[in-house]
Amino acid sequence: MKIRINMLWRVPVFCILASWISFYLTIYLGRFFFIQEIEQTWSANPVRLFIFNAMLFIIILLIGGLGVFKTMTRLEIAVSATITSCIYFSLTVLQHYLFEFFISSQLWNVQHWPNLIYSIYFHLTNNVYMSVALGNLSPFLFVLFGKKAISSTDEIK
């Protein structure tokens, strides 16, 4: 099976852009959905936050899988997702050892869209390291949307 090298940038760039957009959507639009005021105190409703993150995750997964990666094969998406996961693991290590809050919080923007996966695994296992590791592998979900082979019209692109 042939891998088109010019396609390998798609998953990392899409995941970084999707994370950045979902981070700011959570900040600016999410507050109207999951932040509530109880007796002059602001708090986040965890159920609403989970639903909001689930909707963002599913929308991003469908936009990527059905739109952006529809011309890529499963192997190309898998290789590209490997690059993305390596970036995510590198950023996780940087965040762990980087004690400056501002830089660490800016790195979190790049890893925001798999937030749902992180929280689900954490609630199931109560293990931070395993939940972060499994969440960093979430770009591999795009492989489910890949084609089996390259068609003749896709080779021209």
C-alpha cells in the first residue's frame, strides 16, 4: 500500500486547530451552557460540562473523519495520527516538567479536543497517567473513517 507523504500533515494540523478552536469555544460559549450561579457563587455543572465536551468531541471527530480526511487511506491516517500522538506525548512531558503556568497552559490549548477521553478514562480508572496516555491516542479514532485504498481520482490531488 502506498503512502502519500504530502497527506501526513493533515491530522496533526487538524487536531491542533480543532483543539485551539474547541478551547476557545469552551471558554466563550461553554460558560453559557455549563456555568451556573448558586447563591452568588459560580460553579461548573459537571453533567453539562461532560455533555458540552462530548458534543465538541463528536463534532470534531465527524468533521475530520467525514470531511477533512475523506480522501486519505486508513494507513495514511494511522501514520499521520502517530505523528499527532507523538506531538501530544511530547507536549504532555513538557507540561509535566515545565513549572511555568503560562507556558504550560498555552500548551494545553493544543491538546484540548481529546478532553472528553481524558476525563472518561480518569473517572473509570482514577489513574491520571493512564488516562492521559490513552487520551493522547485519540487521533487514531480518525482511522475508522479512512478508505481502504487510493482511488485513481485521489492520486491526482
